[in-house]
Amino acid sequence: MPPLNRRTSNNSDGRPEFGGRYFGKILLGSFVFSAAINVLMLSVPLYSLQVFSRAIPSGNFDTLIMLTLITVMALSMIGVMEVVRTRLLTRAGNAIEVAWRRRFSGEVVESAARGRPDTTPISDLMEVKAALSRPTFAALMDLPWTPIYVVGIYLIHPLLGGLMMGSMVILTALGLFAHWAVKGLGDDAKQPATRAQRLFDAVTTKADTVRALRMGPAAVDAVVRDTLTTAALSGRMAERGAAIAAVTKWVRYLLQVAVTGVGAGLVIEQHLSFGGMIATSMLVARGMGPIEQTMGAWTQMLKSVESWRRLSALIKRVSREPVRGGVDIEPERLTAENVLFVNPRDQKPILRAVTLTVEPGQTVCVLGANRSGKSVLARLLAGVQAPSAGTLRLGGLALAALTPRDPMKGIGFLPQSSDLLPGTIAENIARFQDVEDDGLVIAAARRAGIHEWIESLPMGYATEVADPVNPITGATARLIALARAGFGDPVLMVLDEPAAGLDEQGIAAVRRFIADAKQRGTTIIVLSYMPVFVEASDRTYILQNGMVHDVQNRAQQAQPAQAHAQGEAAASGASASWGRMRSIGGATAAPAVE
């Protein structure tokens, strides 16, 4: 049988050997090549000056041939150097992406897991990489050498040099004005564009619900309204930018005509040779090129500069942070002491003073009504995010900072929603790790009671879970996610509403899964609003008003006569407390049947 999971793993720290020196050397080399290119570009106007001033008046063919050969050699060197400079800048962009793409992707994933998704690092990285390969960056590297052409024109005649300086100031002012004129419209167009794209993606993803509720026309109208608003603002921005660009080009040609006209007047008055006038026209064209190109892309350049500022600051910060290595996780006591979690949006506490202890190999059930904070507690127990206050430790290690050396012996987590990722069933169960033994994937599926169903599919374990025609959802997705949580040999498993959306057979499969994991010595924490897993638990807690209460202790206090009865079933005490919770915390729902 071919391998079920073909994904390759990356290095442990995600940061290859790369430093700012390498990147700096590439940019320095590009700058040196730019200097050489601009110096060699003087060969063309000098050729014209010498041909019209010396070769033609003297009628010397040898001088003409030598001047032509020298100029051809200079132009050939310019072509080679431009190719090398382009390759250097492209490799600089690739180098910075190779060095930091994985690390920044991890930062984005971590921020999203903490409830504050921020894709700015990746966007800045790609913007900087794209900026290095744009022609504008090459023009920007040519810009510092523009004074060479100004000096050359000034040496030919001071009046022409002054005219060149004035032309540069005018073009720069027009570029800044163009940026100011379109910046506000561009900012105004971002919000409706983002809102329209987000709504359209949601409508297409949940097309069945939209169609069933007949929401399509209204939702499409909202998307079209925002889209047309964006189009109107973008159109105004494009029209305004095109008008300013046309004016800039007109001024550019007018200035070049003015330089030529002034040069012709100086030739007529015999203050300048004809060759000097031709050379001046070439120097003006070359000197104005980088200015016009950079001013035309001023808005994009400012965006790239801002991205580089944020990116360089992030690189400095991340470079100083030590890369946390993985640790070996052993079955140890899980302790939560005075855990507080505050909602970052409204600053209201969801959990308060949560304290519990789970011994290695125990199965604990946490019961709670809907919206009681079970999912938040599950995320904290799985180490998805850190508590606002208090401690959560597995042995002596904080759960939020825990990085297992072997992910297959780490933490298994089943979220309230299945959250399968685009890929095959095998890749999802194996958590996208490079697994050589397909038996591990099959064993995890067997323990979750989903193996026979997967084998009945035409593609088996190679079936795509996010097939746009027949996506895997509902109970099957839930059991696949359960198999993913139990993949390998996890030390701790946190199951959030494992029976959600399952029928009696599915719930029975989850019970067998928990019993098998308990037999293998896994510490299991089940969070549910249904007391169907109480009998399989060594200890049961109730989550109410953001606090956990020990069911057995409360039952003993409420019924002291039965506290010392031998052989009292754990399920009876838990069920009595659960009934008490129903009267306090609200009604419960029966197990859903798909």
C-alpha cells in the first residue's frame, strides 16, 4: 500500500543559518553594480560629444572606430551588470523568505490560536521580497547617482545644469502631490473591499445554509454594494492618478524640450558645440529616468518602506529570542491553581479561581452548561493559550509553553468543532507529520471506530476532507478529529464535547476510545454538557459561574449518610450533582443524532 501521508517535515527550529551580513552583502553588491552601471552610462553621451566634436571635424575614421568599439564594450558591460544586479536582488528576496518564512508563519499561527490573528509578518515579508524584484527598486538604487549627470551637464554649460536641477525639483513635487492626491481614496477603498471579500467567502463556503434560508439575494446584494463602492473609489483614484501621471509626463517632455531649445540657442550663439547639445539631451534623459520612475511609484515605495520597518524590528526581536527546544513529556500530574481567564474583547472574566488536580492516567469529566466556559478551559488545558492569571502545569512545565520533542507523545486535543484541515484523511489523522509507518494512522482510526468507514471510500485514506463537491462533515468529521487527537501515544488528551453531533453508535465509539486510551495510561480530560462519560471517569467536576466544583465532595457534604457507603457508584453521585446543576445552571440538551 502506498504511504498514506506524504508530507515532509521541516527542521525543528524553523530557522536556517542566515544572518543580516549575507543580506547586507547582497545589497552592497547591488549598490556597487548600480554605481558601475551609472558610470558606464556616461559613455553614450561622451561618445556623441567626441564624435561631433572631434571625429567628424577631423574626418579621422580611426578615431570614429575606436570610439565606437569603446562605447560598445561599455554598453555590453552595462547589460551584463544589469543582469547580475537583477539576480542579486531576486536572490536577496528569496534568501530573506527562506530564512524567516517558517518562523513568521509559526508566529501567525500562534497569534491566531491566542485569539488575536495577525498576518502582518507574512504580508510584510512578501511585500519586501516583491519590492526587491520590482524595477522601481533598481531605479531607486540608480537615484543616488543622478548628481553625476547633473555635474556632467553643468560642466558642459552651467545654464543647462541649473535647468536640470529645476526640472528634478518639479518632478519630485509632482510625485509627492500624486501620492497625497490618491492616498485618501486608497485608504477609503480598503474597508468595503475587505468586508465584501469576507462576506463573499462566507457565502460560498456556507452555500447550503444560504440557499436553504433563501439568504442568497440579500447577501449578494450586500457583497455587490460594497464591491461597487470599492470600484467607485478605485475608479476615482485611477482617474486622478492617470491625470497626474499625464501632467507629469507632459512636464517631463516639456522640460526636455526646454533643455534642447536652450542648448540649441547656446549652439547658435556659439557658446556650446553641437556635440555638447546632443550629449546634454542624453544626460537629461538618463538623469530624469530614475526620478520619474520612483516618483510614479511613490505610494508603493512608502508601503514597502513601512513593511521593511516593521519586518526589521520583528527580525531583531525574534533573533534575540532563544528558540525553545522540545522536551520529553512524561505522564505527570496536571495541576491548575487559581486560573483566571479574561475575555480580551470586553475584559470580562470567563473563568475565575479554577483549581483542580489530575493524576497521571486518570480520566476526569468536567460538566457544564452551554456557554459556561468549557471550550475556554479546554483550550487552556491543551496549552492553546495561557491563562490571564494563575498556573497550569503538567509536572513542572507550563502547558502554554510546552513543546514536545516528539509530537506523537505530546498532547491530543479535540476542539468543539472538528477543524479538519485541507488535505487527505491520512494527513489530518497524522497531524500532517511525515509518518513512515501507515499502521499508526490506521491504528488511530480503529481506536476511534472510523477505520471501516474510511476503507469503504473509493480513495480510502487518500480521500480529500475538503472536497468542494462532497466535503466530510458531521459525525464522520468528528470521529476523524477524534482519531487525530489520539494519534500516536499522547500523554494527555483534552476532549471538548466529544459526543457533539453523534448518534448512539458514535457515542459508544467515543466511550470505547476513552476506555482504550485509559488502559494505555493516557491522562484524559472530557468536557461536555452531557453526563454520558461520567461512569468512565475517575473524578467529575462541574463548571459553573466560571468556577469548578468537585461533584463527589459536594455529594458527600449534601448526603453524609451515604458518604461512607461501600461500593457507591461514581455515576450515581455524578448524576445527582448533574441534576442539581440542571436546576441551577439551566436545562441540558439530549445527545444529538445525526
